[in-house]
Amino acid sequence: RQMCIRDSKKIMDQEKIELLPIVTPDGATVGCAERSRCHGGEKLLHPVVHLHVVKDGRLLLQHRSKLKKIQPDKWDTAVGGHVSYGEDIEVALKRETAEEIGLTVFEPVKITSYIFESQVEKELVNTFFTEVADGFEPSCEESDIDRFGFFSLDEIERMNREGLTTPNFCQEFRSILLPFLKKD
């Protein structure tokens, strides 16, 4: 039986409540909670999707706005977003990719899933990879993304050392993405 955790005092308009699934470490949904609860320190495990995009051997990163609550003014995974309650992982990946970089046709390859925990949240990260054609340029209307850039692996390592990337991206890049890219 699934339970949804809601704080009805916070938002009276049901249309504005963003519900996220609460999952087990293997991804089975056991309930749901408002996004604010998932990011409020209770560490309710919720799924997210990440898509690493490569063009000509260079990795696409997004630069997070200075206005973001979590990790402002840092470079991060090209696409990263929450899975909505009742939404499949693949559907969330396609929705987030279209919203964040304007890419609607792509062939995602699932790399892995893992749990990432910060001081305020705990996420089940579903990590994917895709390659895009030479002419692709990201576009976005979301206000929480400042800009994009394609970077070589060496440039990204330097950015990681200098603290210019999010801790989650840095960890995922070193432990998951690099071994995946270098296995060929």
C-alpha cells in the first residue's frame, strides 16, 4: 500500500503541488511526498534522471543559475530532473531532456542507478548517456539554467578540481561516466 505525505497547510491549490514518488533502493514506488518534503532534510528517497550528452567527444554541461537553492552557480549534468509521481523513468527522461536542452529525438543508453545523499536530500539517480549529431545546439527556456557548454574530459577534470561543478556531478563523472566512456 502506498502513502502520500502532504503538507496541506503549505499549498491550498492542489494544482501547484509537485508530488514525487518515494521509492525503495531498487526503485519500487512505496508512496509519494511533496517536493519540498523531499528536499527538506527528511531524506525521503526519490528518483531522478540524469542524461550525459556527448558531441564530438565533448560532454555537454549546464550552468546552474545563481538563484538555485541547491548548488547555485555551478556546472552540472546536461539534463537532471525529478521523476513525477506516477511517471515512468523513460518518460521523465524524455520530458526533462526536452525541457532542459530542447532535445526530443535521441537514443538513451542506461548506464546505472545509484543513491546520492546530500545534507538535505536522498535521490535514486538513474543515469543515462546519449550521443548527438555535430549540428546539435542546446536550447532552454528554463530560468534556472544560465548557459551551456561542451567540454573535453580534461577540461571537466580541471573544473572538478577547482570546485566549479556540483559535488554530485563530480562524483558521477569520476566513478561512473569516465569508466563508461573509456571502456571502448
